[in-house]
Amino acid sequence: MKRSFLFIVKAYQLIISPMLRPSCRYHPTCSNYAIEAINKKPLFEALYLVLIRVLKCNPLFGGGEDPVR
């Protein structure tokens, strides 16, 4: 199951991300954060962390360094 989500994120990085202007407020980028979270955490915890991270990627939050913990 993790492989499926990793495939989706990597496909996004290869196909969709190059067409968008760089705009991620965080380091690592949200897609790299997703890959790291999926590799380090149980799947549902990783998906929760990624969802929270993507929701925080807006002008109301300052951005900056936000590693997977």
C-alpha cells in the first residue's frame, strides 16, 4: 500500500510539479515531506501528517523548516 502512495507522489514530482512555479513555503517541499513521512511512519499516520502539512501550505502560516518527526 505504501508503494502506491509513493508512486503517486513521485509521479506528481515528475509530471505535474515541473509545470508549476516553485511555491512551497516549507523545507523539505510538501512532496518530499510526503515521501519521507510514508517511508518513516505507519501509513495512516503518514497520510495524516501529509494532510496537515498540505493544509498549512498557505499564506496564513509562515513556512520554514518542518521535518518529519
